Amino acid sequence: MSECRSGAVGLDAEMQLCLVELAATNSDATLMRVGSSWTRFGEFAARHDVQGLGQVAPTLAASFVQSRTSADSPAGTATMHNRRTALRLLFRTARRLGLIDGDPTLDLVLPPRAVGSFRPLSDDEIELCRDAAAWWMTSQRFAAVWALAESSARGAELGSVRAVDVDLADGCVWLSGGKRVEPRWAPLTEWARDALERRLSTLGEDEFVAYRGTSPGAGSRISAASAVTAVLTRAGLAGEPDLRPTSVAAWTGRKEFDRTGSIADAARLLGLRSLDAAARMIGWNWTT
């Protein structure tokens, strides 16, 4: 495992450093949800005589992910995915702090969360991908691309957004639509607004947000989609068989459906004309 200074200050101190970093860079809801998983893992690792995060072996990480619940029942697929995602965010944070240089969960394969071939990202996976995008040291473009994807942009829309299309004051972005998608103003998440504000500070109003070229087309579409895939890869999620780049927009649609209870609202946000298509995209079964 790591040759870094992990263990020099002790596991408890390292966990506390990571929790402070999490609190500084994420919402309170994320801190409560992910932080509780980190705390449980810290207790689990301590019981196995781990002195620092760099000493966590892949087998120990897998044991935690697959461990029985507090009710002494086997961990379900969703629970295991949530635990693995929380650990990946923990080890990303620890690497950023210089405590370790690896991630013992990278080769941990789990069953797909979805019954079908496609699903939206979960809230925890979104947070993990935000972290992966925001800390891309060489470019702010990846965070901006992810921000647009969170607004529901996908396909050709991602590559066609110019700086002038982003309204930071009202927290929305104009998306051009496509053959199967309606043009629309799409709301920005708070995280996306911050990411786009940083990106726009470096651009002229006619420059593309997610594309380095000067004209839209196949190149801009491929470049933007590749950036979303790169973020998923960096977050360790690209190998999930039920995740695709459009899983980001699907998360956005699902959040809207959960907020309003209306599939029509979700379809409108996603720019979809068909309620059936919207239901499929967000993973909602009409019959249940």
C-alpha cells in the first residue's frame, strides 16, 4: 500500500483531517450522509488493528463494504455501492491531503445496482464525481462539463453551450436541444453554478464552455462526452455496466421527480416530449 506518511499521526487523526476537508468542500447533507459511513469505517478499521489509512488492504475494504448491517442482515446491493462510494471519496480526500497514494477499492467489483441496463447516478456518486472533476489540476473544463451535465445537458447540447448561454444571476443555462430533446432553460445546482462561475471567468462570452474548438459539430459533441466519461473514470465508476454519461442527466430528472412527484416536471426538465421516455430515463416504473 501507500509509502506516504499515513499512520504517522494515527488513524483517528487522519479520519478527523478527512472529515474537516469534507466539511469544507461539501454540503451539510453530504457531510452527515458520507461522514457517518466514514466514522463506521474508521471504527471497523481500528478493530482490525489498522494504524493509518495507508495500511488499509483491498481485502479489508471489501470486508467493510460487504459486512452485515446494524440489523445483522446481509448488505444489499445499494448499501454495498453506497459504502464503496463513500470509501472512494474518503481515499480521494486522503490522497489530496497527502496521507496516502492509493485506493484499495479500485478493483472492488460489485453487482450492478439496476435491474436493467441503465440507471441514474446516486447522490453519493454525484458527490464523488464532483470531487473528481473539481480537483482536476490541469483544467477547470472538466468541472464545467460536469456542471452542464448536472443541468441535464447531454449529447450535442454539452458541446454547444457558450459562455453567453449561462445566466449565473438566475442560476440557469440555455440548452439548445436536439432531434429528440427540446430547447430549454435548465436550472443549475449550487455546485454547478460555482463551477461555471470559475470557468466563465476565463472565457469570452462567445467561447464554448465545454469545448476548446471554435465551431460546434461532431468534434464538440465527442469532446464534451469524453470529458464526462473521463470524470466517471477518475471517480472509479466508468466500469459500472449500468452507468453511462447520460446517467448524470438521469440523476437530475430523478431529483426533480422526487421533489415534485410529477413525471411531467421531470420530462420538462430533461427536454423530453414523451413521459414514457422520461420515466425510463429516471428509472421510474409506471406500474408500481
